Amino acid sequence: MMIANENKLDVRIYETRREMGRAASEKFAREVNELLKTREEINIVFAAAPSQNEFLEGLEYENIDWSRINAFHMDEYIKLAANAPQGFGNFLKHRLFDKFNFKSVNYLNGNAEDISLECARYTALLKQHPIDLVCMGIGENGHLAFNDPPVADFEDKHTVKVVELDEICRQQQVNDGCFDTLAEVPTHALTLTIPALLSANYINCVVPGPTKAEAVKHTLNSKISTENPATILRKHPRAVLFLDQDSSRLINS
């Protein structure tokens, strides 16, 4: 089901998470193949979270020339063990990057000796490879990537920056089953900024589950502000929000 929105955000609601994920993967494939008609290679940023599982699984059924895609991810914990399964690069490596023959895979390194140099390195990569498509989710606190309300900036001059994670964001990692306790969740991370994410030609935002219903409600109905960072998606001309019945249940309340 598609619903009208007074702003630019295209909202699509599906009965199940699986239907939602397949619809998102099919749209992704159409956009990739359309871009590759006129481009030798394209650049895509992926999110790492359990909310993306159905979308990522659906990509296995799509006809895509992965060898012409440069892959990036949008955030990473700082000072988490390099082999930790909770690492976002590791999450995507297992579920996506190792499954297809990408032209390049570009990891954020949260264990770099000099984090400021790592921000500069990744910023330079993204400048060389302007983002065509972003595949993202929305956090329980409305964050995009790790741009939580206290640090989100719609006019951010940076492309990649270090942020301190707020407690709602860190608790979400426990709620998602990624960590056993709040104390285990890192307090700081690297993230692409909101202007960097919104620079993409296309944004596909996949947001299933009951724990995201409140964030979805605010995304669509609250004032556009950094108090609810995801509200800025309503200003993007080609952003699509994919929801299931659980995440969409409060939209009209």
C-alpha cells in the first residue's frame, strides 16, 4: 500500500517484513540497472542493522552487475574489537560484501590509530566517488546512521565525523540483540553526516518492526528538525520509506 504525504517522502506499507524487504530489493535493482545504463560504475552506501536483513536477503534474487558497484557503509563503532560480529563492517561483510563481486568495498575503520585521519581518508573516498544511492534505516530515536538528536546537524560541514552515542541509540543495540547489556555497547562511533547521506540521488529507507513505530510516526508527522533527524527525509526528492504493518501502526494516531 502507498500513502500520500504532504512532503516529498514516498511511503510504502507492506503486510509482512518479507514482502517489504523484497519490494525494497526489487526497487534497488531497478535503480542500479537504470544508473548503469549511462555509467561505468556507481557508488552505494549500505546500512548495517537487523532491520535490513530482509532487504539484504532479497538482493540474492536480483540481476545486478555488482562488479560495477563501489560499496561503502555509513557508520562504525570506535574501539570495538576488529573481529566483533557487532561491527557494522563485519555485519555487511557476512551478509552482503562477501556474497557478490563488488568493484570495491570500502570499510570505515573504527580502530584506526588516528580517528581524525580516518575521517579524512573516508571523506576523500566519498569525494572521489559521489554517492548515487543510500540504503538506510531509522533508529528508535529517529537517527540516520549515527546522527542521534544531540549531534544531528542538517547543515553539517563534515562528510564523516566522530559522535558520542546517546543512551536511546545504545539501548537499541541491546533491544536488537546485538549486545547483551548496555555497558557492552561502545559510547562513540564514526558516522557519515546527514548532508553526506542526503547527497545521494536515491534513498531507500527500510524500517520494519514494532519498536520503530514511534520513530516512523515522528518522521512523518513531526516538525522537520534535528529533534527527530529522520524528518529531513521529507525534503529529499527521491526518498522512499518502506514499512511493514508493525512499524506503520501509529502513523495516523
